[in-house]
Amino acid sequence: MATLWTKERLDILRAYLEGGLSYSEIAPKFKVSPDSIEKTVKRYSLSKFRKIDKDVPVLDLEELNDENFEEQKEAAKLQWKIPTTKLTANPNNKFKQIIIIGDVHAPEQDDTAIKSVLNLMDDIKFDGIINLGDYLNLSCISHWNKEKRKTLEGKRLKSDFIVGCGLLDEFDKRLPKGAEKHFLKGNHEEWLDQLVETQPALEGLFDLETGLKLTERGYKVYPYNEIVRFGRLCITHGIYCGTTPARTHASKLLSNVLVGHTHSPEMCLIHSPAKEVSVVGYVNGCLCHMSPDYMKSKPSNWATGVAILYLFPNGWFDVNLIRIVKGRFVYNEKLYDGNR
């Protein structure tokens, strides 16, 4: 029976419980042996639930061949109306302004920090957005939480997708039409692929692009650890940790680089062989809570933050790392306060 699809299993049980059919009558319909049907009935102790009313006609197994099954599957999917932006593109041709967010860990996001970023996006027409990954926390499928039933109580993958979609709506509707949208998968999103790797039967049931409607939203999605170039700046989720991740990434990749992953804003300059412009490494801040359960109240150097990439036509760039303190930061002499 392990090879049967879930719908077939349900149909078999229905035929047995409601139809008054014998094992030998049910088996040919599903191309299994009568013994398989009997084992299923015994495994789930179904015989005590069987009620046969002589006045009720035997169930016609042809009724199980629902012609509208495909329509029902579509209706069962999460229907999400993606907001349409009303903003026009920024006519500035001197440089692009791209906002960079990362490590939101929805549904464990810091709402006040995110609100302050959204307030900034209300004031500035960004030309695009780069999501550095670990956008979803996905603790419900984390290998670290395997068999931890108390820890996982009430946590559902569908809920993570719903919260994630809601937050993406807020970012997307503040971007102009035609804005660049990039989504770099982080190690937490990688857990989805790891789950399917250990349980191949789940393949096709869910994926990041479908759950967050990334294709419909216009995002270009990159695999975990892929290094994406924006002019002379390389961007990836984060490959290394340690005490100086900005220096480590710039030294290992031998390039200007910006990452997330470690939740601690950082900038480091290292010598350039050309002695022209120093190679620079950046670490962006996070937008999640500072004290998740798995930290067990240990102190950390985490900080909420966001970054703005200024990209010039010749490929040169500048990055403004913004640290958000208790939901507040100052930009262009204006206070952005997510607590209001």
C-alpha cells in the first residue's frame, strides 16, 4: 500500500466503508491485490467503522473518477492576489538605487524594523530590490528541529508562506513598474530542497517560487550560494561566518562583495593589488527578532538593518549600510520610526 497515492488510499477506504464491497471487488479497480486492501483495513482498524445499510445502494466505483479533479486541485491552492504597483519608474539615469533586505526569517520578523524600512520606501522610488535570502524561517521543516514535537507545535509551512506573501506584498507595492527584483536563496530556503532530498515523494508538492508567488511577482530567483554580480559588486547570501565575515568573504572571493547571513552589519576594506580602489566587503543587517528560541538567551552581535546600493553606469558602486536601532534610523536628516 505504500506505493499508492493519497487520493487512491482515500478512495479505497471510501469504497470499503460506504460501498459494502468486498476486498476482491475493490482490488481490481486500484490494481492492487485483495491482500493489500485487507492489510489496510486491519492496519487502521476500519472494520469497526463500517456501516452497511441495506436500503443504501452499493457505491458505484465509477463515481470516484471525478472529471473535475484538476479544477478542484487548482481551487485548493492558496489564492493570492498580488498587488499592482501604481508607481512610475525613477527617471534618474546617473545611478540606480536598489534597496537590499535580508534575513527576515518570517514569521519571526521584526515588525517595527520592517515598518521603518517600508516608510523609507514610501519616500524613495527605488529602482529595484535585492532579497539576500533567509527570508522565511522555515523552522517547521528545519533539520535542527527534527523530532522536537514541542518546539514545532502549531508551526506550519503554509503559515510561513502566508506571512511571507503578505510581507512581500508590502515591499512590492512600493516599487515602481519595471523595477528589478532579485531573490537569493539562503540556507533556510535550502531546507525545502533538503526535505525533498530525504523524502522524494514530496517533490512537486511545494517549492519557494510557488509558495511566495515569485514568478508572478517578477523576481529572478538564484540558487543558494550563487554569486550574483551587480556591476563590480558581488552579492550572495553568505558563505562564511566567523568573527570577521566581511573580510573573510572579500579575501576568499578576491572581489568586492556584500552578504547577509550573520545578522551583523559590517564593512571592511582590504588592499587592492592595483592600488587604485580598495576591495571592500559588506555584511548587511537582519530584519528578524534578536532573541530566537534556539539562541537560548545568549548574547550576540546581531543588529537589524538594511542597505542601499548605488550602482553607476560604469559598474562602480557605493553601499550605504543602515543600522536600525529599536525600529528607528535616520536617513537624509529624517527619522524613520517603525514604532509609530
